[in-house]
Amino acid sequence: MYWLATSENEVHFIDAVISAYDGVATVRREYKVEDGETFYRVFVAAGMEAEFLEILERLKSKADIRCVQREEP
């Protein structure tokens, strides 16, 4: 599972892009606030972490993704 620091408006765009890659990840509207930054939860499918991270790298040039945190199980 990952947490993405972004805005409420951007999370919708990020969700739409990630959803286009069937079965990679699910962006949730569940969030947490740390040091004034809002992080949204992303569930990544088993075996899809590398592809998810590649998508995020490409997305960073189009979307306001300020931080990516990986949560250990």
C-alpha cells in the first residue's frame, strides 16, 4: 500500500489515469494529514508494484504529486 501527497482536485485526475491501467492499483479517497500535507491511500495489486511506480514517475510531470510513501504491511 502507498500514500500519495496531493490535492483533493489532483487525486481525481491521478485516479482516472491509474484506473486506465486495469488491475494495477486502486486510489482511495481515504486520507491522512501529516505535517500539513494530505496523503491519499493507494492499494497496489500483488505483483504490480514496479508498473505502478513507473506510472507514477510518468504522472509526476502532469500531476501534482508531492510525496510518495510506501507503507509496510
